Amino acid sequence: MNFPTSIIPAPHAAINRDAPLICFSHLRWDFVLQRPQHLMARFAKEWPVFYFEEFIPTDHHLAYLEIHPFEGTTVKSVRPRIPQGWSAERREQALGKLLDELLGLCGAQRPILWFYTPMMYGFARHVAAAAVVYDCMDELANFKFAPPEIKKMEAALIARADVAFTGGYSLYEAKRHQHGNMHPFPSSVDANHFRSARLSTAEPSDQRPIPSPRLGYYGVIDERLDLALIGAVAQARPDLSFVFIGPLAKITADDLPRAANIHYLGQKPYRELPLYLAGWEVALMPFALNEATKFISPTKTPEYLASGRPVVSTPIKDVVRHYGTVPGVFLAGDAQSFAKACDDALALKRRGTGWLAPIDAILARSSWDETFLAMRSLLEKAIVRAEAPEQPRTSSRQHLADAVAIAAQ
């Protein structure tokens, strides 16, 4: 993985590590372990980290915060509870006040504000921050049920941000003209965790009865998957078992293709994924080619490969870019070629592990630790630059005026 070449440690004397890092995310901390969890768990070793989630409606007549600690990390999940029936304006005001209360508990210190969703910037933009980070993991505006105002809010957030990251190179190419300090960080991998699948002989009880050979997918099951493709390939290869692990989102169980050789096992903890992978011969990424997948850089690509499983994927742009010539990655755009790619992947898996040597060399450069260190360096440089006397920081009042002007365009 190629990180920005200008990454050098920032002067640590200028960094206040007692100040909180507030991470605003549309994803629940305990939903699916993804990029935010990997990174914030690492940042929490150096800063107090609060993971500010989307609000939850409540029947109570007052707005309040729930703060949830989780085992194994010092990150604290912050879950605002807002009374049902409140207008959007009243809700935003309440969220801003709740955020101020949280910051008040942390002392009079300028926080780091880290955003995964522009939709939370509205109630946080008044905060005078040590630095503002926009980590654009996906093009959320292209997702199903995206709020109509998300693009305007993103423009306001980008105008305020001190540094911006993207979840892949395609997304970076689409957005780099919007910010002078934007950097691409495609999906990384905890290789040791997934490499354990190469040696595991344990068999989860709910997967054990499923006939082999098994081909599997794990992740959120939503509008990004090509459900018609899945159904057609399962029909074309009745001798193969297709296993799907993960929660449903934005679709219902009635939307899923059904067949005797398609098996839905529900969501599994991150720690158990290698156990399931160990029972698969091939891993799948049957993504639809639509607006929601135009800029994705799937985290599961390096995870699947680390587990020692060949991958069959539709031709997602960033998968083609980074893995199109990698041994063990098969690309196919329609049901017939996807089924053929499954046959080829199975044949490769049965020939042994020789194909994994170049894979491991690639994965050695793609760790979450490396990504964290690179992002931390860029963040620290942004903090120092923002605090430098010769470059006085724009006031929060001016930031608010700029954001409002952009949002009104």
C-alpha cells in the first residue's frame, strides 16, 4: 500500500493528548467491525476517544446521552437519545447541546473532530476544534435512502476540514479537487487474525451440516449485493453451497434469493470469522455494479486473501485496480462467467498454497497499524499547522458563516 510520501512525525510538544477525539459515525460501534473500529481503537491508545453515534428516538420527554463502554477497548460509544416527534431543527439544537455537555465533561480543551458522515457536522460545526478530519469511507450520497441534503453538508464539512481521507483511490480521484490536503487510504487488513483460517480445523456448529464445497460471503447484506446474480449462479451450480454471513440492511428477507444450496447464517462476531472462512474453499464478492458500489474499496478483499481463500468478485473498480492481476483473484461480470470463475477458483484452491506467496507480500504492506500511523502523522501535522502563530486559525464563527454559505449554494 502506498501512503503519502511526506509522512513524517509532527512535533509532539504541540499535541495535546488529553484533549478528546470525538468520532462521528453513522455506524454503531458494535454493528460490524469495520474501518472506524480498527482506527479508533488504535487512536484510543493515545487520546480519549468518544464514538458519537446517530441519535436513537426515545419516549422520554428530555434529550440525553447514553455512554457505553465496551470490553477490550477504552473507546466509549456515545448514543444520543432524542424524544420522538421533535422537529429536525429542535433535534439538531438538542444534539449540539448534548455535544457541548460531553465536551464540558472533558474539560476546557479543544477536541479533535473526526467525521465519517457529513450529516453530523450540522450540530458540531460551532465547536472550536484542534483539528477537523473528514474520513470519507464511502460515497454515502449514492446509498439507498441517503438524505437529500447530504451533498450540501459534505461541501460544508470539506470546507472546514483540516485534513481529509478517502476509503479508496476511486473515491480519492473523484474528490481530490475539493480539498488541498486529501489522501487516499484503501482498505487495510489484520492479517494475523484472518491468517488463522489457514490452519483452523474447528467447525462452527451451524456451518457443519452444509455440504462442501462451500463458497462464502460475509458482510452487510444490502442493496450493494447483486441478488439476481447470486440466485443465477446458485442455480447454475447446484453442487456448490453458497454461505452468506452478515446482517440485513435496507432490504428485507423477502428480497433474498432462495435455493436449497443458499444458506444465510446471520451476523457473526469478528473474532469468529476465521472459523467460518476455514470451512470455505472460495470467498465471494458478488457486488452489483451500481451507484452504491461505484467508489467502494471492499475491506474483505485483503481479509479473504489473508485467510488463504481465492476470491471471486464482480469487477469493482478498486478491486480491479489493486487486485486485478493478483493470483487467486478472479473477476467476472455476469452469471455465466461468475460461475466459471467459481470453478477456476476451486481448482486453484485444490492445487495447494503456492499462489499465496505473492499475496502475503502484498498483505505485509496493508496493515491497519500502518494505516493508523500514517493517518496519525497527517493529523498531528494538521494540528500543528492549525496552531502555528503565522497561520492563525479561522474562528469558529467564520467557519460557521462559510459552512452556511456553502450549504446555501
